[in-house]
Amino acid sequence: MSGNDSITSCLREDHRVLEGRLDALSTAIGSGEGIAESLVLAAELARRHYWREQPFLDCLALYEPALADKLHAQHEEVSEISARFEEALAAGQTRDMAALARRFHAIAQHNIIEEERDVFPLADRCFGAQEQEELLAGLAPALDDSSC
């Protein structure tokens, strides 16, 4: 590992990668150019991150089930928006593309902020050493080239 001794430090690394894609999406929305391509890339990365983060949410649910459910619902909403966008794009319907991209961006970014500000500190206090080790050992491959 790259000095990361907690699940939350690894998930923070994922967030930095995802935020890079969200920044590119924001730029595309602002310019009106490349929105579809940027949203497709951001959506794929978000899906991979949410899949990777699911065991963390499962563990969090043991301590804070309502909070874990709320985060899962945010992930589902982002995934639903990207699915609606991809269906519309496949059908050649690009009329609502910018609106869907803005909504995707807002919810995905809000989720990252909420997790880092509120959820990760709570998890660091709640999860014991064994839970940390198990979550890290079972963590799916990173979103980038990090060893986390």
C-alpha cells in the first residue's frame, strides 16, 4: 500500500480521480463542447467508484444504517441520471444533455463533499482495526495507478 492505512484514505484517492473527471465535465458544460464524451467518461468512473465503495457502505450500515442508505441513494441517483443520458444519446435525443450533465455533476460532487466532510471521519471513529484490514484487503482495484 502507498502509506494508506484506512479505507477512507483509499476512497479519498478515488474521489480525487473522480473529481478530475467532474472538473472536465464542468468545463464541457461551460463551453457547450464535448458534454456527451465528458459525461460518459465521468459516469463510467462514478460507477466503478460506487461499486468499489459498496463494501464500505455495507460496513457503515452496521453503525449508521440511515446514513449508509442515504449515500447509497445518492449513488443510485447518479447512476440513474447517467443511464437516462446514455439511453437518450443512443436514441439521438440530445435536447436535455446539458441539464442531465449539470444534475449528474451536482449530485456526484455533493456526494463526495458529504462523504469527506461527515462520513469518513465518522467511519474512522467507528471502524475497528479488524474492519479496516478486512475492507482494505477486499478493496477492488483502484480507479487510477495508485496502489490503494
